[in-house]
Amino acid sequence: MVLQFKRRLVSAWLLAVCCMAATAVSAQAPAAAPTKTSAATKVAPAEVAEAAPQEFKSLDQDVQGLKKEVLDLNRELFTLEEELLFPANTQVAVFVSMDVGTFFAVDTLTLKVDDKEVANYLYTEREAEALLKGGVQRVYIGNLKVGNHELVAFFTGKGPNVRDYKRGTSLQFEKGVGAKYLELKITDKQRKEQPEFVVKEWE
């Protein structure tokens, strides 16, 4: 109920923002030229040309400010939604990272928690490159009750000598009363020239 109310509030706020933007555009729009203008009230073309860019610049600044407010509000709403859907006492999140990546190029990831598939991800070339550059991806967030659980992950991709490669890794972990964060880490095992897949718990 709280989340629905917040969404309605944001929708109403966005509608108000749109109305404000439309009003601003109307206010900045030049008035229709009169049919007859006396010599005393004529405005020099140079003055009109100088004023117009300033008016549009001011309007653009107003619109950009409204856009920033919308983005900030959307970010706050997203955070609130996560807090409501995944409270800290039941929350579990799984992240993926890659170190070096000489012996493995990731294509897909399948994730299971307690024998239930919770994520099946297909990586784009850009996303795989982001992992190689040190990026950390949150691939899953959900709720688990306090107690013992099992995480199983299956990776497919290109291994040594650009061969199709599929490997799995698992971890038995205990969910306490606080949030639990797990990391799937892909590393290179230089001595064996093979990729290594490990799961670790964040302290």
C-alpha cells in the first residue's frame, strides 16, 4: 500500500512538472506581432535578436533543472521500493566480478538458490568488457529466511584456446538476521592456465 501511494504521488508530481514546463514554454513564446506599430513603440531588430537567445537559455536551464529533480526522485523511489520489497532482515544479494579474465570470456550465468533457479543472465559484449575493467554486477536480490541455504552458479563462455567452456561452483551459507551479500568471482589460475570460479561471503 505504501509503495502504491508513493507511485501515485510521483505520477502526480510528474504531471505537475509537465504542466510547469508547458507553462514556461508558453510564457517564453513570443507574442503575435500587432498589425500596426507606431514609430515610438518599434523595437530595434538587434534588441529582439539579443533577447531571444537569453529567453531560450533560461527556459533550457529550467527544463534541465526539472529533469534533474525527476531523476533524483526516481532514484529515491527505487531505493524505497528495494527497502520495502527486500528488508534487511531477509535480504540476500549476489554479485559477479572478474579478475584478469585471460582464460575465460563469460557468455551466460545461471543462478540457483536452494535448487530454485533465481537468475539466468545473458551477457552482452559491452557488459563482459565492463566486468573485465573491474566492474561489479548485482545479478540477483531476493529474500531468504534465517537458516542454512545453498547457492549454485553455472557459467558458460569461451575458455582457453577459445573453446566452449562450462563450469559450476557452489556455496553452503548461513543466513542470519542481517542482509547477506555473496560474490561470484572469476579469476585466472596462472599455474594451470585455467579459469577459477569461487563464491565468497562479504563480511
